[in-house]
Amino acid sequence: MSLLSLKRLTKNFGGLTAVNNVSFDVEPGAIVGLIGPNGAGKTTVFNLITGIYAPDQGEILFAGKSLVRLRTHRIIAMGIARTFQTIRLFQNLTVLENVLAGCHCQMKGGVVASLLHTPLQRREERKAIVGAMSILSFVGLHREAQQVAKNLSYGNQRLLEIARALATRPKLLILDEPAGGMNEQETGRLVTLIRKMRDQGITILLIEHDMSLVMKVCEQIVVLEYGSKIAEGPPEAIKQDPRVIEAYLGTDSDW
């Protein structure tokens, strides 16, 4: 069974069809790229998967269960996390506190336990700190744990956003232009991290304009143009597809 399955997904905004009858599957453990020109509907697809928008038509299945019209917190609880094209950190909190914010959705203690500071709540907080530090070590930010998030370099802020998403313990991680604004060295770290996450059993779906990164890490690529899927396949097939070259990639010499 596919981990994620989009079937004939359609979303309209007034007279504009942002996503038009799009279908594709994401298999467990895969790294899948979603590419296309600006305005192709890529981020709208992500917003449909994560519950920000509801589709006008079609189905979204995650591990065989429908996501349509579920609220975002329910989708996170099912095992889907995401980052955004524009960084959305708690800029005045520390690096550790940002990751702890992601851990809280996994805690069993409720509001009363937090207010009364019960033994259960204290145990969960200690466990969350240990878990958050482990995640920061995994992404290479453990030495910056007590820094305020806004003081990190741009590339490290991107990594912190991924760390916070990992704190929700996702089965599927959705990355929206994770390399945007990164320099070559930072992008290299990101490539390594994406592969490490997959090796830990996390399935990755990403939008990215850096085609060198896409070709390095993705096993399957879906291409959108004007809201419609125009191609799907492994990187080498996509690279040579004349429809993709015309719509987005340019000539072979651009690679």
C-alpha cells in the first residue's frame, strides 16, 4: 500500500484552477520531488495534503485513511509534518524551545497536568528535553541549543525548522523549498540530512527549485504545469522528457 495517495485532486480559487485532476502515489521510504515552474500548483498540493485547504474534488489517502477535511492537528497526529517556503520559527525562543514546541503534540498530559505540574507532566517534560536534544544532534544543531533562533544563520534556521517538524515523529515529512536561500555548503548538509532521515524510515516529499539537489536525492519526480501533472518518473526519465524540458528545465546543457 502506498503511504500517500492523491487521486484526481482538484482545487479552484474563484475562476482559477490551481490544481487540476492531479494523481500520484508516494511509497513508504521514498524520496519524491514535486517540481514545476512558479505558479504550477506545487504549494497548493502541499496545503491540500496538510489540511490548510480542502479539495473541491478528489481524494487524499494516508496509510489508507482519508485526510480530506481533517484539521491540521489531526493530520499531524496521524504522522505528517511539514516545513514552509518562508521560515516560520518562534524567533525569540531558543533553538531547544522551538523543538520542544514540536514535541508537545506527542505528550499525553493535558492542560490540568500542566497547570498542576503533576509528576506525569514533569516526567514528560524531562523526556521531551532529552528527545529534543537528540533531534538537534541528528540535524547538527545541538551546540546551538541555547541560542535564540533569530540569531542562527539562515541555513541553520532552515535546519531548525526541519528539527521542529521531526519532533512530531512524522512518517511523512513534507519539505517546501528546503534549500531556498542556502549556499552550496549548506545545501550539501541538507542533502546529507535528507538521506539520513530516509534511512531512519521517514518518507520525504519535497518541492525544490534546485534541480541539482532534486536529482541527487529523489528517486521519483512529479512535474506540474498550470496545475496539471505533465510527467512522472525517475530522475533520468524526467531529465529527458521533452514536455518537462519545454515547460521548466531548459535544454540538456542547463544540467
